[in-house]
Amino acid sequence: MSDNMLVYPTEKVVGVLDDRGRVDDLRQALSDAGVTDVEVLSGDEGTEQIDPGGDEHGALGKVVRTVQKALGDEAIRLENLNDELERGNLVVQAGLPSEDDDAREQDKRRIGAVMREHGVRAIAFYGKNQIQELTLDA
């Protein structure tokens, strides 16, 4: 399995951006909010990294995706993100800057709000043992 396979975006807020013209403003706003771990996936490189079937990452990649399909909705979510990339949209991932539980809760809500303000949709927090939709009232 290659190093670039997105196994699971642990401790990250992830969403979809339709308007590529907003990427720079979004990155700046996240930086202003104290977020230094931002990754934007796009095009063929992004779909190769997400690789929902594990096909691009050998036998181990296939095993990882098979286990994810059996254990939860992670594989479905990764397939949905891959579909967005294939439609020409971007997938934005932002890591939480804090490790303290209370601060992390505030971080994910703040990051979700910044993303939403800059046109990102389908925003969710991928925790170690959970996936939490970040809704407008979050």
C-alpha cells in the first residue's frame, strides 16, 4: 500500500468545495483561525489517494477497504468523497490544532463554521471512533 492512500482522515474536519476560486480565501481563513494542517484533494491525484476500493494500493489497500465496508460507513463516505472529486469538486481536510478535549470541540465547530462561510458543504468531523456531521447549528 502506498503512503498516499487516505485510510481515514482521523481528527480532521472534512468537506466538499464546489468553487475552486474560493480555495485561497478558504486557506487564508483557516490559517487566520489557527489551522495549519489543511489539505485540498482534487482530480486524479485526489481520487488515487481516496481510492475507495483499494485497487490502486495493492492487496493491503483492498483489505483495508474491505474491513472498512464491513465495520461501518467510512467506506461509503470515502466513496462519496471520491464521487465528488470525479465531478470536479474539491475535498478539503483540516486537522484540529488542539489536543485538549474541550478545545478540540471548539476547534471542530470553529473550523466547520469557517468552511461553511467559504462555500464548503457536507462538512463532517472524523474522530477516532466516530463521524459527526457538523450542521449549521453546530
